[in-house]
Amino acid sequence: GNVTELWVSDSGSGMSAEDLARIAEPFERGDNAKGLAGTGLGLAVVQDFAVKLGGQVAIDTAPGQGTRVKVTLPQANPDDIVLLAEAAQ
């Protein structure tokens, strides 16, 4: 109806409840990420943008089961889109 959902999933090692409780904080990474490239900013940025846009993030994960992230955002008001398009010109 009035929302847009974005889903991203992987078949990686998943995360524990302890990791999940802190990964939305900048520069925090799960214990399973040790030795892998990354800054720990991705999910923190997604969470911050989603909330600022009136949306939310849900993460479904468990050790050994991969991770699925769902971002739900309210649909834009068509009048706002017109204003943005006009401002861009």
C-alpha cells in the first residue's frame, strides 16, 4: 500500500543476538566479521537513513543461517517529488 520494502539477504555465517544488539551502531561489527574487510558503517547508515525518512529496519539472522535485512520506507508524497525535480533544474 503506502510503503516500499527493500530486502537484502546473504547466506553468510549469520549473527548472534549479542552481535545483532550492537551492529546498528557506527563502527561496530559482528564477531564473525573479524579478519574481513569493512568499517562497520553499512547497517548503521541504513538504520539512520531509514529512521530519518520515517521508516524502519528489521534484521532476521542467526549463527549459521545467513542474514536478511528488510528496510521499510513510507512512499514519497508526489508533491514532494515535484518540488525536488524543480529544485534540481
